[in-house]
Amino acid sequence: MENINIDNKEVSVEQIRSDWAMVLMTRGIIVKLTLSKCPFYSRLTENMLGLKFIDDETYQFSKKYLSLGSQKLIPPDIIREISRIESNARKLLSEYSFDTVWGHFVPFKAFSEWNSKNTVLRNIYMEQAMTLGNRYDEIISIIRNEYKKMAKDVWARLYPTDSAGPTPAFVENFVSNVISKIPPREEMVSSFKYDVTYFIIPLPSFIEEDLARAKKIEIQSELDQQNMELEKEVRKRISEDYISKKQQLVDKFLKSTVTCMRKYVGEICEEVLQSLSRSAYVNSLTVPSVNKIKALMRKVKVLNFYDDVEILNLLNQLETEVDKIKGEVNKDFIVSKLREIVVVSAKECAPNFNPSISVLEP
């Protein structure tokens, strides 16, 4: 294994890489986003569709092997709007984080911007809950009128020879059955949850330190002694498990953060290169290509928590050229820089040696 000299100490490259990853893990937090609400769907049954079976055996077969899907309990446009907000919230977190083995890792430098935008989405989501409460009677009325149409269709299947149509009692019973599945106003509103939980990545050293401190605690009673021994044993097992998996965790963390970011940069630059190759003119740098480069720059600046100076310098040079007036843009320079970025992005990022890294013990 290759070694390098740092502060007159022989340190393996693998150890430096591992220590570097441990330092990077402290430069952000794990964010867990939980959005929930009461179900706006109900299981669709054979009775709701007016389906009949030739015998009980066939009916039992259908219950065992067939699934008819679900029915909506509130208007589809409202469901779509709620789903859109939920999707935007998860997408926002994804844009400001790395998907690691522990969850979404948000670098501290990206946290403030993400948190500000997330707060806006949370307010919108909770406002949607209040709107549902305010429109509750209106929603019930809409659902009642909509399902009256379904009642007529079901009646026609159940009684195909009856040309008179469904009786008022049948329609009312059919619709009331649907309405009864809609949660009450207060329950519907209070069911909306938009929770954010934060975690620090549990480093092996934390567990080892806790275990060492636990050994120094003076036990006051036999019961305390037994509990402490059990706790020490559990902590010891957890510590041993982390230590045994340390390299695996380090590799996964670097792959899902540093390597993932470089791969993303390379793919975007490769896409722009392909776009440029389809035209021989300087002004062929299309608006979508320019937008991709600018979006790439912004994302790298926000999520570059690991000090990827090499990639950032190249992107800065690229951005400077792209920002020039159309007639002054040097396409050859852009192509050359894009190719250089693609090559660099394919390489493993090396640690940026600084005091916070070099003082780590091998």
C-alpha cells in the first residue's frame, strides 16, 4: 500500500482517504423529511362498481387474486396540488443534499439556503391543510354530486332491464357510503404533518469515546452495575460493528458525495459537448446548453463542501467564457475546457491537505 509523508510521519494513502472522509462527515448533517396526511383514497370494491359473480367461489377467487384499485375521496385537482407540493419538498432536499447510506447529507454551507426554501414549502403545505378545512363543505358537495353520476352507472349494471333509472334511495345510499369514508374536517386538517429531523453522522470515534467514558463511571448499586455492564456490552458490539464496517462506510460516503458530484459534473459537460458537436458555428452554444452550464456552476458552488478546487477552477474558466457576448465566445476554448472537465471528473478526487486533515493521527 502506498505511503506518503506528512509532518515527518509515514501515512498510508488509504488512511489519509479514510481520515479525510471522517472530516467531511462532520461538515454537514443528515436531514430526514417526513410529509404525511390522512388518506384521500379508499379501496375500491366490487359493490362500488356493481359487479356480480356467478357464484361464491368466483367471488372468493376475486378477493384473493384481483385488486380493483382505489377511489378518490376528494377532487383530483386538490390531490394533484398536494402531491405537487410534496414532490417539490423532496426534490428540494435532493437538490441540496447527497443521498448517503445514512440518509440525505446536507453540507453546512448549503443548509441555510435549503432551510429558507424548505420553510416556504412547509408554509404552503400547511396552508393547503387550512384551505381544505375552509373548503370542507364545498368538497363534500362536489364529491356528492360527482358520485351521483357513478350511482346511475352502477344501477344500470345491477338492473340492466330497468329503464326507469336508480331510485333516490339507492343514489343517496350509494353516495352516503362514499361520504362516510371522508375523514372529518378537524381530523383531515390535523393529519397534515411536515416534519424535519436532523442527525449527525455517528462516527466510530464517538462510540469509542462514549465507551471509554462509561468505564470511568462509578457504579452506586448492584442493579446499576448490571445495567451498566449490559450497556457497555451493547456499546462494545456497536463499536466493533462500526469499526469492522468503517472502510465500507467510508467508501459508500465518498461514492455518494464526492464521486457522485464529479460524475454529475462530467455527465452535464458531456451533454453540452455533444450539443456543440452538432454544429460548426461559434454561436451554436444553445440557450439550453448555457442554462445547463449555469445550473451546474450553481450546484457545484452550493454543494462543494469537500473543497474540490480542481473542478471549481475549471468551471470558473468555463463560466467566464460562456458569459461573454455571443460574438466574442470562443467555441474552441469551451470545447477544450469541457473535455478537460470530463477527464478530470472521471478521476477520484484527492483530499485537499490542510491542518484539519494533516493533524489526524494515522
